[in-house]
Amino acid sequence: MPIKKAPKSGSLLKSLIKWLVFFVFAFFATFAVASYFFFVELDKELPDIEQLQNVQYQMPFSIYSQDNLLIGQFGEKRRIPLTIGKVPPQQIKAFIAAEDDRFFTHIGIDPTGLARAATQLVMTGKKRQGGSTITMQVARNFLLSNEKTYLRKLKEILLALKIERRYSKDQILELYLNKIYMGQRAYGLAAAAQTYYGKDLAELSLAQQAMIAGLPKAPSIYNPITNPERALQRRNYVLRRMLELKHIDENSYRSALGTADDAALQPVNVEFQAPYVAEMARQEIMAQFGDSAYTQGLKVYTTVPSEFQRAADRALQQAVHEYDERHGYRGPSFKNARREGATLTDSIIGDCRQAQIVEIAESGITAKIHNGNQIQVNRHNLEWAMRTTSRRLPLQAGDIIWIRQLEDGEWALTQVPEVEGAFAALNPNNGAILALSGGFDFYHSKYNRATQSKRQPGSGFKPIIYTAALEKGFTPASIINDAPIVIEDPSQENDWRPENYNRRYLGPTPLRVALRESINLVSIRLLQQIGIPQAIDTAKRFGFDKDQLPGTLSLALGSGYASPLRMAAAYAVFANGGFLVTPYLIERIEDNEGNVLFQAQPATACADCSENQNLQGTAAPRAISAETNFLINSLLRDVVQRGTATQAKQLGRNDLAGKTGTTNEQRDAWFNGFATGIVASAWIGYDNSLPLGHGETGGKVALPMWIKFIRAVQHHFPEKPESVPAGIVQAYINPRDGLLLDPNEKGGIWEYFTAETVPTTLSTPAQPEEDLEEEFNEEGLF
């Protein structure tokens, strides 16, 4: 039997190599196929990069005045999107140096950076953030979550490769610079420049550019506000990288390196302060859009011109100061401040700011404000504080006081008023709010008294009662007895015995005189005769709700409640020819690209329209007839010309009309009035309804506010002659009984009537009108 030979060792080695090659090939082939299918399946899970074409950045919404000044911005994320062409080239170089120095040459991933990160993982077993290009950060921030997993990193790489093939480097960089988080609620480059330095990009220095470029790596660690030392180290690193990459020269590097950082958290760049208006608009936007409004980048344009709002704020502050200073100086904020350990602050409330007295002299006082600057308060601007202190100034060096700057530039001693005020002005023809001040200082008290308060309107409500009376056949010449009256009220322990303000009575009095002098007893008797239901129905046509109106005779004295905005809207009926308009604040709303989402289309007063037209489309409904409106206007003009508001004659206009208002115990002081094209209501009172004090009536307290405002804006509203409706006639009458007089008789007056109510009965000769005026014109009635 033949003997088999053993295989040679060389052939065995060849066989092993052959099998090894086969298995290696099979392994890699299997791995390649598996990887292919893995990446194919992974690719199916990737977000569509086409959505980067139309990115919707989360942006706060902004509120503007009618003349396009920013008055408020609301939203968690501060962002100001910009195009890459508006970014200074040096700022781009700073980001490239800090984040991705091969950005303009790589294909979306940086193999060197990835290898470095992988080596770190192998050597330490720890994942570290690194190797991410700007393109990968775009993929992560726009298309992926922030979870740190290997799978997400793979998706990030694949997306980066896709993004680079689809978009240009400038497009990628623009997305990055607008999206990246920069700390302090700032997103994007432009928002960071405003947040940290209060500057536009073009205004940043090299050192500031480097500081901002260093933020994305770790916005909390390298934040110049909360961690200035680490932030400075990061800034200097960015500057060094810019030098190494030849983006800057040695001199620029040295200069920037030696520059102290001046980052400080900046407030929103509000261009005009109108916080009550801004907050009112915010609430309306939230009601319409909900929480999504905070991220949609809406632009909200209000009806309020900054000039009008500035005038309203100043008028309110001045009127409140005048009242407050009439009632005496309450002393410094801190007496002997140094001894008490009190320090001077930069506090500002309204137009008041703190100062510390340095020296007191016969000519006045020298004081310093928080920044160390010294100001002079001349003696005549201290006089008010000395009237109630035996002509001695109750101050000494070291005291911390309040001062304010007057319109002539001088400084005056002041105090933060305890009393409050509110003001609302409208375009009477469509209800557009032209000015709205809800208090002395929004940041001191956010309560908006112009819209939220429920104050008794007092005698300001009487024109509504008189309107109801005119509609029921009364005339301006109708006679009502001004005499004491007792009203029985079973629900009360005592009967009601209303009085006139000065506790004097005129006897039989024409309605014109009664409203002009605001006689309480005439209003009550008038309401008795027309009936409370009739008066309430009339008031509802002026926009009042039934729950604002008490069903008792006290309604004649304005015992219901209303806000200044509500009163301004009611008086708009008188000012526009008799139409009810609805106050509105928002003129239009735009999205962040300027597309109009909302445009106000207010119902508008249309005195020349027919009745049918008035009830259709955007024409405001008629509240009272043209004839009634003319008559009540005539009465309200008389209030200014000869009644409780004659102070307004200083404006030199013949179209002024309105009504003062003072409530029981002088708890509220009002003036509601109008001129051609504008209507406004002014109110002053205490939030806790304390009495204002004897003699502090609407004509004394609130009317000056109204006058100051109208004086500032009246050049926008030229007078127009008043037209007399066809149904109105004039007749020469005896003012003592309202009956006709022969025009040749002395002592009569010309009065307006509707054609249906003109008197037909002759009167006996009247006493001269001057004597009647002397009898009727009693000072102090409200």
C-alpha cells in the first residue's frame, strides 16, 4: 500500500492566506453592504434640508407709535435677522477664526477636527464637543435636537454634506449668524451686539467683535456679563487666532488686546417711552394670537403719534405736580442721609430724580445727582416748599431730595406725588387713540387708570342727562327750579338731601345756565321729569353699559362709574356730529417680512351720510340726531365761554367745548372736552379715593392738564366753522321764562331751538341780561 506524502508547509500557508483574504473580503463586503443599507435607511430619517430655504426665526414682537418709533418689544428671544451682506467682513473673520477656520475650503465636515475628536474619545473614553464645523452647527440647530448621541452625530455629518451641496457658503453662514445662541436671551449676531454693547454691527470695535465671536462655544461660560474673566480670555484667544490666520495685523492685535471690555446688559432699544400704550397693545395682541405672538416677529403699529403722547405725559405730570405742591412739602426722602446710612441712587420716577444737597445758599441750593454732576435749584423753584413751613426751607446739606427739570431747562425741588392722574385723547371721527397716559409713572405703578379704573364721572355725566332731556322736548331755554330737594329712599336710614357745591340756590334757572354752572339740583329735577329709564337708554347709545349706571336719581350727578377712555369716547359723540365710535389702538399688524396681517377699518362718523348709509359698512351708527347734537354742543361751548371752564379760553379758540366734573367730597376731578378733530378726558384723584380737598374741583385740578395738552397739539387741528343743521332755528327770548320777546325789546337773548320746540308764546319784557348773568354766575359751582 503506497504511503501518502504530507502536504508541504508552503502550500498550507498559501491556503490559510487564501481563506483569510476571503474572510476579510467577505467581512468588509458585508460591512460595506450593511453600511450602505444603514446609511440608506438613516438618510430616510434625515429632515429635508429644503426647509432651510424658508426659515422662520423665533423673534419677539415689536410695538410702534403711529410715526414708526419703537415703544415696546415682548418675547423671550431677542433676535434681529440680517442678511450676510450687512455683516462687516472683519466680524465674519472673527467667527471663522473662533469656530471653523477651514469653513471656506471644507465640504461641510472637517476631517482633521473629527479625527481629533475621535482620538480624544479613544484615549480618554469620553465624548467631547468638537469637530463640528459651522455647517454641522447649522444642521444641528435648524434640523436636529441637541441630544449628544453617536447617531445624532452621524445625522449631523450627513446633513452637513447635503447642505454644502445645496447651499452656498454665504447662505450657510447667514443661517448660522442669525440662529446661534449668544447668551442673555440673545439669538444671532445682531441681537448680541445690541444686548451686550447697545450698538449696531457696524459700530463694534475689533475687541467687541472678537468678544461676540467667542460666545457660541459656551455662551454661559464666556459671557462677559456674568463671567467677565473667562470671557476676556476667550476674546483674547479669538484675537490671537485672527492674527495667526492673518485676518488682522500685529498693531490691530496689540491694540485690541489692550482694550478693556465694556459689555453691559442693554435694555431693549426703545426709541420712545410710552409704556402704558405698549402694554395695552401687548394685551390686545396676546388676546388675538396667544403665546405664539412672542416668537412670530410681529410688528404692531398703533394709532398714537409720539408727539401727542409726549404732550399727554407732560401735561399729566405737570397737573399732578401742581396739585401736589399746593398741599405742601412732605420733606426730603432722607433727612441727614449720611447719618442714616442712606445712599444716593439713580432712581427716576416719572419726571422726578434723586439728588443730594451739597450746599444751601440764599440764592438756592446746589445738589449732586447719581453720576456726580452738580445742578443748581434757584430760590424761586423752592418757594412752593416754603409756603407751608413759615418761609423757611426744611432742608440741610446732606439731605436726599427729589428734583425735576422744568420746560425752561431749570431745575426745581419736587416730590413724588401721592395723587394720580390719567388722560385719554381720541380722534372723534373714528375712535383712533391719539394719546393715553395711565398714571404718573408706569414702572412705579402699572395700573392703567385710563382704561382700567372705575371712577365716578361726576358732573361730567350731566351732558348725557341734558341730551335725554332735549330728546324729550326740553330746550336750552327750559326753566327748572334750583331749590332744595329731599329724596325719600326706603332702603336708606336717612332721606337723601343733595346740595349744590356752594350750597346756594338760584331759583328758576334755564338749562343753558344750569349746565354752564353745573347746578346739581337742576340736574336731579331734570332727571325726575324725563325718567331714569330714558336717561339710561340714552347713555347706552353713548357706549355706556347698563351696569355702569345706577338706577337712582344719583345718576344725575354722575354716581355711576367710567374710565377716562370711556368718557372720551362718550364725548366723541358730541364732537363728531352725533355718532358712536369705538376707541381702537392698533392700526395694523405686519409679519416679520412686512406682509399686512391686519388693517384697522374703524366705523367712521359720517355727518353727510343718509341714515341708511350710517347703518351700513364702516359708517358709525348715529347715537343722537344732528339737531340734538348741535344744541348740546352749544351748551358745552358755553361752559368754556362763560361757565366753569373759562380757563380754557386762554387757548384762543372758539371751537372749544366740554364739561368739568367733580364727585362727592372732591374724590375725583375731571375735564372732558373737545375741539375740531380731537376729544380728550383728563382725570386726577387718589387710587384709594381719598378726598382731594376743599376747592379742588375739576376746573381747578383736571382742566389745566387738558389745556396743556391741547396747547401742545392744537396746530394739527385748525378750527372749522360750525354748520347749523336745517332743523335748527333761532329765536329772541326772555331768559327768565324762555318765552318769545319782540326783537326790539331790551334784555332778551338769542337762543337755539329745534323747529318743533321753538316757543310761540310772548313773554313780558325781561330785565337786562347783564343783571341775570351777575345773578347766575356763581364761582365754585362744579
